[in-house]
Amino acid sequence: MTTETVPAFDQLNLNEHILKALNDVGYEKPSPIQAETIPLLLEGRDVLGQAQTGTGKTAAFALPLISNLDLKEKDPQVLVLAPTRELAIQVAEAFQTYAKHMKGFHVLPVYGGADSRAQVRALDRGVHVVVGTPGRVMDHIRRGKLRLSNLKALVLDEADEMLRMGFIDDVEWILDQTPDDRQIALFSATMPSQIRRIATKYLNNPEQVTIKMKTQTASTIRQRFWPVSGVHKLDALTRILEAEEFDAMIIFVRTKTATTELADKLEARGYATAPLSGDIQQNQRERTIQSLKNGKLDIIVATDVAARGLDVPRISHVVNYDVPHDTESYVHRIGRTGRAGREGDAILFVAPREKRMLSAIERMTNQKIERMELPSTEMINDQRIVKFKQKITDTLASEEIGMFRQMVEQYQDEHNVPAIEIAAVLALLMQGETPFLLSNKPVKSKARDAWDNADSSRGNRRDSRNSRDRDRSPRDRSSRDRSPRERTPRDNSPPDAGMMRYRLEVGYNHDVKPGNIVGAIANEGNIDSKYIGRINIDENFTTVDLPNDLSRDVITTLRKARVAGRPMNISPEGQVKRDDKEGAPARRQRDSSRKERTVERSNEKEKTKEKTKDKLKLKKKVKKVKKKVRTNRPAPRPGSKKED
């Protein structure tokens, strides 16, 4: 379907209230996946859609499903399953936006980490659409609070992501609870075999909609990189913030600690900034995102997992302050800008040792990332002067300055000082101790020199490494190249650096699988699956390696979370491990000691009995002797005192 043949929204037989809402938000023409999917879902057909993130999948299924709703019915008619809480919130907000002119419409997001009692109260009052993560949806179904008897449609959004996070078994269980005549729409960026198996098993003669993209990143996103080392990152970022014209910006870092540290530094430089990470309470995260949407914040410093599913039209720039761990994360990060046809900018900070990741990103996206030039000192100073002058102009036009004018005139008359000098002093006072202009220092750093000279040295290292690889046996190479996920199930080696081992009270006897554990931890604890390390499943318990900086709130949430129908009861393995160090030999030693003490006590009792018997015998002998003495005693003489 070409751009010329894409129909307008008013040609797709959508509800008039929805068309009004689309007009309010400024939608003009549907995207290709919307144009192909909306008519099919309006007809009640099952759909198997394949498209990358940012192509408009949410509107593709939300608009037709809202049009088919019966608002008089209070039981849920549409159920949308999403892999993360952020995506669930985003989809629920989209439903609310599209149906804002439909009186009595109710949509409810359900996800882990939120108050389940509030969700139950909303379900009891009645909702038309439920958007949730698989784990929390299962909980409400099992408790009888989420009734699916009147369900008309079910949507699987980002099915491949749910497969990667280990939710597929949960998804199939939920599908089995739905009516046979429900409509299904399955959307996925890729179509692995397990996703196709689900489509074959549960979808009824589905129509397949595939939107092909030349690259995995939107063509409307300008991608640039800056070679820099860690100590120069903040200076480079500050210059970019001053030189680039941006509406809102999201800056990605790797760790939760870095979000707070960098946000504080930018806040001190006068930027409206806030951190966004898994350590922040869910309600606070929602307020932060809302502040970004309504313009109260301009910059968010976030980790990958906290920003998953984030869709804020104001975001014009994405800065990868820390290089992502993999190319998929890079695509997801820069996908926060340039959405729905808008233009966006993506900037990547790359240290010389990270150049290989830059090459991998370019290969994956099939797109060359241009090297940006950091703004010069003269350029920054010129912009500061321009902004200062503009601030004067804006203030003169919009603010009442009569009182301050009188004060300046009085000072001028009293001290005979020209007004221009008074104005200069006031500007100096406003600036404070921070210099207004940058000193004319060279921008180029050792990191950039190292970057420029990295190719030759890297080539020499590669040649030597290849020669070593040729000498190494195939078994050695396979051992080195094996990913952490391919470790043997019962690996008792200590956790990797930065990781800590935890114990879960579920095991093989409870039919738990590694995918169930990864999915539950990733969703309930808001931990990206790539930060979940070694998993060892035993018969009645499981150990898993997680980052050692998990907050107390995350641990509390995971302790209450359920996997395979049982509570995790997660706890640090340290104490358990100390007990296990004693092992069976220690237990045998304790048992042996206990037996010895028992024997000793028994012997003491026997000895006590013997002593008691001896004492009794002695007493009897004494009594006999006394009796004999009394018997053999001579009779008293007549007239003696004893006789009297």
C-alpha cells in the first residue's frame, strides 16, 4: 500500500467519537499497519501483525476494538497483554485518549508493583478494556475478579518480547481461559517458531499484516556519535545541551545510581531534570513521566528498563550517555524519539574501547552513524549572549518592571552612576560566581586522540588474537564463546562481579522453568532480563544471580510475587549458603554428638541408680545392725533410773 493509496481515518468506518478524538490529537492519515489492520479488526477477523516498534501498532488495534464495544456491558470485552508495566500504562493511556468522547468508557491497567486492591475495586465496578502484564492478569483470573466470559477480543502486544521474558506459558494459560469465539490480534516485531505455533493453535484463519522496514530505526531519526571518555562526558553533554535546540530529552545511562548522580548535576546547571529508574516508586515514576509530557520537566535521565514503552511526543533528542549493552537496546532507546513520523535526534557517546559496539550498531541498522563535531567555545559563548539578550527582550515585553525602574532611577540620582553600569552590576549579581562565558580551552581530548589511533593497534591485537585462536582447540573456543545463558544448570561457581545470589522457594517439583523465573523477576521487579544472571533449579528451591544493588522495595515486591502458582519468598542466599556449607557431614557430626550426649546421660542415670541402690542397701544394713543392738542390750537393774 503506497502513501498515495492510504485512506483517511474517516474512510475506515470508525466510530464518530473516535474520529473526533483523532482530530483533537492531530492525526491526519493512518500509518501503513493501521490502514491494513483497522478494517480487518472491524470485521471481526483474527490478525497476525509483524511490525517494528514505533509504527503505530497501538492505534492499529485500539481504534477498531473501541468502535466495536458495547458500553452498556460492564464485564471486560477487550483484554490486552503487554510484557512490561510501562507498555501496559502506555496502551491504557492510548485507549483513554481515543475514547475520551465516549461517555461511560472505562479502561484499567493491571500490573505488578501496584495496589491490587484498587485494581479489584475497579474490576468490581466494571471496565470495558483491561490492559495488563501476564502475571497480574493471571492472579485476577484465579481469584475470580477478572471475568472473561463476555470477552470479545484479546490482543498480544510485542509477543516476541513476552517470549524473551519467559511469559509464553502464562500467555497460553490465559488464552485457554478465554471463550472460543473471541477475536485475537497478535503483534510482534519478529516471528520465531514459538510465536507462530501460538498463532497456529489459537488464531482462527488469521490475516497476516507485515510492514517491512529497510532498517530497524526510523529514517526520521538523525543519528550521530561523539568519541569521548568518562571524565569528559559531562562537559560534552553540557555543551550539547547548550548548542542543540531541543524540546525534551531522555538521557540513557547503565546504572540506577548514575541516573540520580547525573540528574543532580544537570539540575545544578539549571536544567529541569529528574531521574527514572527501577528504584523509584511506581507512582513517582508515573508523575515524572506526566511532568515530562506537560512541560514541567525537560530532561529525564533513565535506565533501559525504566524507559521501556515510554512514548512522549515532546522527546526530540535521545542521548546515549552510556553505550548500551547490545544493539537491540540501542534501537529501543532511540525509538523514544522520531515516532509516528516526527523528526528526532539520537546522540551516542562512545569511548575508544567501545568502537566495536558502534560498528555492530551500524551493521544491524544498515546505516552509517555520522561523527558529530562538538560545539566550539566561541559558538557556546555566542549562544549564551544571544539567549541573554533574548531574555531581556522577553522580560521587557511580558513583565511589569515599574517598581524596579524607580529603584534604579533613585540609585542613579543618589549616586550619580550611569544606568548602563547599574544594569551591568545587576547582571553580574544575577549570574553569581559561575562564569558567564567559557574559557577558550581546546575541546579535543586524549580520548579523541586514542579514538583516532585505535584502528591500527586494534588490528594488531586482532591479528595476535586470531593466531591464538588458531592454536586453541575447538573445545577451548566453544567454552570461551559460550554465553552465560548456556552454563550448565548446576553451576556452583560464585556470582559474577556486581551480582548477588538469591534463593527462591520454588523448584522442579513445582513445575517451574527458567523462563517462568526470568519473566516473573523481570516484570514484577522491573529488572531487564539481561541483568538476570545464572539460574540453578533444584527439586524444591532455585538460586538466581541478580544485581547486588537491588533496593529493599524491589526485594519486598519480589518476595510477594508468584511463579508457577507459588510465592517466590526470595531471600539472599548468604545465610542459606552458610548453613549449606556444613552439609551432611556436619549434620552427621551433630547427630553423633547428640547420641554421645544421650549415652552419657543414660550412663549417668545408671550410675545414679546404682548409687541410690547402694545407699538403700546401706540404710537397710544400718537398720538391721541397730535392731540387733537393741535386741541384745541387757535388761536394766531394779531401782535404776531407766527402770523408773
